[in-house]
Amino acid sequence: MEHLFSPGELLKETRRVLKPNGKAIISVPNHFDLFSRWRLLRGKGLVLPYHRPFRAWDYCHLRFFLLEDFLDLLRETGLSVQRTYYQFGPADELALALFMTDRSWMLDWVSRHRHRFVYTWLVRMLAACMRLAVLPRMVAKALPRLSPRPFSRHFLVRCAKSPDATF
């Protein structure tokens, strides 16, 4: 989205090709979180350290979304936001995977699989291991939820076709 001249056109096409019960996972970076603002105040610019091959004049991001603007764009292009996820940092990959999968689909798949007990045990063990590092993860998850604009590195949404949109 941040690399496109016309992200609205892509979202309209996404809505058009989605099946009636289809879902789309869409993510945009937050260039206005506290980390990025601190970089700007120190004169470091918008180009993030992991985008080193780029300079300010050839930076690959053309659009910079605020959360409200991103959600408005989704609604205006006929997508309804079903769930929003705020990514605090790179350690959120497991949470992102759980966010992207529909829990009912996952439970249905596990129940039909012949090794369902193994999968159920693995999921429970993984959840128990994650509980061992509860406090730092709780803080990392709570801050973006309490205030997504300053504490979230990415905004992710799960969308579906809006039933009342006329496109």
C-alpha cells in the first residue's frame, strides 16, 4: 500500500476479486510511532535503518498512513474492517499468524486431522512456553492496544467485502 501511487485502486480490485466470504489481510507501516518521531527529531529522516539501500530521494515508500486515514481508505473502497492488530515489534510473528488465521477454521482443521491430538498438544505447549515470558509480552501487547498511534510499528487489518458498499 505504501509503495503505490493509487492504493485505493488496489483496494477496489481486492474487493472485486474477494469471494463472498473471503478475507483480506492488509498491512501498512506506521511511520509516526514514537521510534520514528524520535529519529526525525534527531535529524535521521524517514528512511529506516533496515532500508539502508535507499536514500531520501529514492525511498520506496510513497504513502505514509495514519491509522484513521488507513481505516477510512479501507471503508471508502468498500471493505469492512473485521479485526485490527497493532504490531509492537518483530517478536509478534506468532501473534500475527494467529491473527491471520480464522480460529474456527483452525479448530475445524485440527478436529478433522488424524493427528489432531498431536496438534492440540503442540498448541498447548506453545501457549505454555509463551506464558513464561508474560510480563514483557504483556507490556508489548498492551501499549499498542492502549494507544496504537505512538506504540504500533505496523497497522494490520482483516477485512471483508462491506455488504452495504455499492461498487
